[in-house]
Amino acid sequence: MKRSDDWISELHYKETTINCDNEYFYFEGNKKVMKEEYHIKRGTCCGSGCRHCPYSPPHQKLNKILREGIKNPQLQ
């Protein structure tokens, strides 16, 4: 529950949504959708069934194996 006088929550909202780097995610309505690049940067699968899961097999928590054809920019 957000209080109307909670400036910390308001600042957090602004920093994470308005001033965000859209290289890693986009919004569909009020939901934040993480892009493939975000998941690769994260380093492992979260196991949440993400739409852009780059791991193979997908949606297996802590999996680090990228799908065939996907390069890890951190290793280049």
C-alpha cells in the first residue's frame, strides 16, 4: 500500500519507470516486460516463464545455457 506522503516510494517509481533505460525492458499496460538482453545480463533464468527467455531449455530456474544462435555480449 502506497502512502500519499511517501516520497521514497515516489522517487523509486520515477527512477525505475520514467527515467529507465529501455534497452532492457518495455511496458505493456502497467506490466514491465524484460527483453532478452536483460535476461542475458542477469546471467541465469529466473524460472518465471518469461516471454523473452533466452535460455535453453527455457523457464528452468538458474539455467545458464543460452539458446543456439544467441551470443552473450558480456563475453565478447
